[in-house]
Amino acid sequence: MTSIGSTESLNFIEGRVGRLRLNRPKALHALTLAMVQQMTNALLRWQNDPNVRLVVLDHAAGRGFCAGGDVVSIAKAGGDAAQQFFFQEYQLNHLMYTFRKPGVAFMDGVTMGGGVGLACPCRYRVATERTVFAMPETSIGLFPDVGGGRYLSRLRGRVAQYLALTGARLDGGECFALGLATHYIPSEKLEIIKQQLCAEPEKVGSILAGAASPVLVAKILTQLETIERHFASDVFEDIIESLESDGSDWCKEQSELLASKSPTACKISLRMLIKSSGHLHFADEMKMEYAMMARRCRSHDFSEGVRALLIDKDRQPKWQPSTPELVTPEIVESYFTPLEEDRAWSPLAAMI
């Protein structure tokens, strides 16, 4: 085995499998620009390598698969540096989505934000009893990016709106029930499965199917009717009103959650889901999301959300605008204006 890149991202070939292994356990394997670049280079190297039949994505240690991008560093860098991170991260997401060889992502642990962007492009997505899946971006003034608009908008009913706005966490069984995971496998089986895949990658489907366990409980399925009723509207104020009119504990909890989110982030997330559902090509999704992010990563809400949640940890963000009513349709639509061609996102030249 020959490892490529720094110890934060261990990329190597084992048997006939290309291994992408995240290795920042103290940071829950949060992505840095260097990690993004190393994974991108490894995939480009393996793309035409006849000795690589399959790509396996996992993490080296700790309780997280990937907690997302290293947003504290990104927010501190700010401006052009932050924008450059998202530009290259989205190129990696697109490369994985269009990669000609099948991929297996082991979502064994925290799988959030940028971690979702790594896992969801893979043909096979394995959840375990340790999986914690979420798109919590509205808590830091952002929106479910890295292709989140595409993945969420294709879920059943109004689950997308619920997950995007609240950042609700799903366990492994719920991921499988919603189709976000293709297999549910106990974590104790993973190492032997990886060995089998390296030895016989052409049998990936049967190997995973043979190790899978039935999902006995998926709590999200019992909540679908309630979600359908209260998250039915694409107007953020309507959703808030619907929840507040219901006296149940669940609705009170969701109301409190939404009150803590960036109103602008919530409104542009709802608008994004409408637009994402109409995108035929993943590149179109990435181009739209990058135009949104190029503006949003420079916003007050992003730096303020990171400060309140991850730096000072006072959980008292001061959003601007401060209420949903102050976020006008014009503000929302401004995030969806295409960028000038010389500033717009584009796939890697090797993928065009």
C-alpha cells in the first residue's frame, strides 16, 4: 500500500480498491482545503487506473465519519479564501458524483454537512447504529450545500423541508428508511467487509447485501404525517405559524429550533429546494449552490453563526435581518442570480 497526501487524508490502493480515509479524529474529520485537494488528486489518479475497480470512503478513528467542512477555519479566513474552499469542495463533490467507478461510503458515525457531500454521491452508502446524519447549516447562517439541494429535494413528501430548516439528526435506521443509505450494517462487521471488498471488489453488491441487517425501527416514519402537515408550505412564516398553532411537545420543539436559525438561511433553503428539484444535471446544482455560497460565505450571518455556535459557544447569534418578516423576496432572490462567467463555478477540466 502506498499512501498519498498528508496524514489528515490517507489515500491509498489496497488490493483492487482505492481507499479514501479521513484522518482528523479530534476534529471529527472535518474537511480542510488540503484534504479536499488530496482526495481530488487521488480520484483523478485512479479514474483511468485499471487496477482500481472500486473506491471505498471511510474514516481512520474516532466517532465521526465527517462532521463537515472546517467552518471555523473557513470563517476566520473569510472572503476569497473561504470562497476558494467551497469552489474546490464542490469540484470534488461533482467528481465523486460523476466518477465512472462505483464507490462505497461507510457513514459510521457523525455524517454532517460536507460529510454528506462525500457520502451521498457514492453508489453504496452504508449506515450503522453509530450513524448521526444531518444538514445543520441554517444554524450557522448557511444552507444545505455540497449537493444537499439535490439529495434532500428527492426525498419523500416534505421531509426535505423539515431536515433543511431544522437540521434534524437521523440515525442509521432512519437513513436507510429514507433512502439516504443503501444498506444498514452493524459496525462490528465493517472491517471484515472492507477486507472482502479489497479482495473481490466486483462482488460489492452481494458482499454488502450479505452483511446487511433489517431495520426494525425508523422513528422518522412515524413522524411523516406530522411533517407533511406542518412543513407543507414553501413560505417560512406559514411553517412557523403552523407549528405554533399546535400544542404538541414535538411542534414546540421544532418552533424553538426554527427560532434559533438564521431567517435568511431558512428562506433561501426553502427556495433552493424548489429550484433543485428541477435540475437535471448535478453540475447545474453545483453551479447554483456555488453562486449562493459565494455570497453567503461573506455574509454577517455566517461569521456570526460560527462565532455563536462554535467559537464563543454562547448560542446567542444576532442575525441580520433578525426576523423572517424582514427577509424580503428580493433578498432571497438575490442569492440565486447567476455569477458572471469568469467567477462562476465549473467542473474540473478533466470531467468536462
